Amino acid sequence: MSEALAAVAVALADDELVIGHRHSEWTGLAPHIEEDVAFSSIAQDEIGHAAALYTLAGAIVGRNPDALALGRDPSEYRNAVLCERPNGDWAYTLARHWLYDTAEDVRLEALARSADDALRALATKMRREERYHLLHAGTWLERVAQGPVEGRTRIAEALARAYRDALALFEPLEREEEAVRAGWLPDASTELRSRFAQRATGQLDRLGLPTDIGAVADEAAEFVASSSGDLLAAGPAPPEPAVASGGGGRRGRHSADFEALWEEMTRTYRVSPGATW
Amino acid sequence: MTQVRADDRIAARVWEALAHVADPEIPAVSVIDMGMVERVDVAGGRVRVVVLPTFTGCPAVPQIEADVARAAQAVEGVVEARVEMSFDPPWTTDRITPDGRRRLRDFGLAPPEDGVPVLIASIGLPDRARCPFCGSRATRAESMFGPTPCRAVFYCDACRNPFEQFKPV
């Protein structure tokens, strides 16, 4: 039964680990020193959160947190596809960072009401630290939105590119119904997704950035909502959102970019499991 | 009754011993100064220490866990010492003691400002810091990210020194 709780923790840990790995790719390469330090520090926070979530899940399923983090095959990871997308340019990096951290705040706000004591405490703790990530992403978005037209155009394009992937952060998690019933996950993913969409488009509107990405969003939301409805009803299986449009991560479907990331991220562990330094 | 009194004495000695366990990254302060020790339970000489990590991703946590266990184990009368890391309640910068704040300042690290509430819901810039070198408040936040997860980078316009602040959480 409480394996549903472990499944929730692992999916969220996978998000944190994979996006943390992407953020860490800016170490030494960011446009200026403050951003180099900022992305390195944010990466360290995210990977720290992943470690705490893997520890929570590992205590339930009887697995070592390192083995959960680095000892699984790519198809066993449950991170959303958004997290594994390559960093691309600075505009995409910022757009993804902002969307991810906005979504995470919506999710943590819910988990801070979890019926599970350990998850509730961890979510409360994480949220206090994540505040700095939101502040960082929000400051950048505002600066670019109020800046010259090239920056505005590029950030708007990047947001449009990342938005559908971001909605797929709220694809139903494995064994979610059990977790919702037990109160471990106080709100269902569909509910969190509309809360996120509302908050994200509201803030973009205030910044004067295009919100017609919301049209794509509504369409995608509609699609996912009706497919989960179909799942409950007897009938042919609905088509699943493709990895290309950001879906499938919660069921272990990943892009080719994830394979490459996994290769690098798990190499040391695979060469020498249990290595310490 | 005698056992209870003996356990109480052991607990008091453990608290005292932990006041000498330094934060590995900021050796000027102890885990007690930082408010990281939530409780010390003793039953029949068996000790359980509950420690709250400051930042979740702090790489010093395993070191702190080992140092606390070693210090508790060395206390007279202790049969066994166990350390539990917990996020319940969450550690916040409000837990840093007045002594801890003074020692941070002497170390050259601005403590989080007293009386500045850390609201989770508001995403305001916690940009208030007093320069640990000259005491001026004419300072500005350069970056909320520094060399460790718990440090922000500030600049003092009065004495023209960059300095770091222990980030309020």
C-alpha cells in the first residue's frame, strides 16, 4: 500500500535529479560568473532534494538511495520529459527554469498538507529553499520581459516551446489514485495542473508576455483530462501523449536526450557501484 | 528513579559536549549555536540525538552526523549513541541562537537579520544585511547564490567590501 507513497516520492526525486543535472551543465559555462554560481547552487539544492526524497522512498521499498538515484535503467525513471530537455540557449534555460519552479511550488504547496508526516515535513522544508529558485527565475523573466525586443521575442518563443512539456509535469503519477485516497497526495495532478496553468499564464500576462501559449495549454489539458477519463471507462485505450509533446515521462517513456544524460549521470555508479570519495 | 536521574545527568552532559561540535563549513559556530539539535533522549544510558539539517542539500550533513555521534558516544555514562537526521520540524534561520549570530558576525559572515520574517508565500528579496566588517546597513544583495547553498553574496557601500550572508530560510 505505502508503495504508492514511494512511487510518488521517486517520480518527484527523478524530476529533481534530472533537472539538477541539467542545471549543473552550466557550471563553468554560464554567460557570467553570478549565473555560473547560481545554476551550480540551484543544481546542488535540487540534487539534495532528490537525495532526501530517494531516502524517504528507499526506507519504504528497502532500497539504498544511491541505488534508486543511479542504479536503474532509463525506462525505470519517472521524471517528466521537460526535465531532460537539453539546456539549449539561455532563453530556453530561463523559460524551463521558471516553468519548472512555478510548477514545483504548486506541487509543494499541496504536499505540505500531505497525510504522511515525513513527506509533509520534507515538502515544507524544500519549499523554504525553493523560494530562492523562484525568486531567481522570476527576476530574470521580469528583466528580459522589460528589456529590448530581441530578448522579449526569444523568451516568448522559449516559453511557448516549453509550456506543453511543463503541463506534462502533471501527468498522473503511478499509483496516484491510491496516494490521493490515502491523503499522501492531497490534490490530484489534474487539479494541480489547472492551478499551475492559471498561475503561469496570470504572471505572464502581468509581465506583458504572450499568454496565447495558454491556447496550446488548454488543448493539451483537455487531451490529458479526457484520456484519464477514458481510462476509467471501459473501452479502447486512449492514445497516449507522445514524448515529442512532453508526455510519457511518468510512465518511463523518455526522449533520446535522456539516454545520453543517463549515460553520463550514472557512469561512475555503473563502473563502480558503492564508490565513495 | 535513580536511573532517571542518571539519564538526566547524561543528557545534560551530551548537550554540553555538542556545544563543542563545530559546523564543518563554519567552524566558528557549533551545532548548538546553529540550533540544529532538536532533542537529546536518554534511556538507560542509550542516547538518541535528533539533528535538523540546515539546508537539505548541504554536503556537510554526513560529516555533522558522524561528529555528533562521536561526541555523544564519548560522554561519560553513554552506552550507545544514535543520531537521527530529521526535517520535522524544518530547520529555519530563526533557530540560530544570539551567541551563534555573534559568532557568525565575528567569523565575517552576516547573520540573517533579526526580526525580518521569512514568509514562505511572499517572494520578496530578503535583501537586508548588516555588514559584518563595518556594521553599516548600506549594503545590497549582489546574488542570492554563493559558494555554498546557505550563503548569499552582498556588497557594502560604506566600507566597499564584498561579504557573505547566511541566507534566511
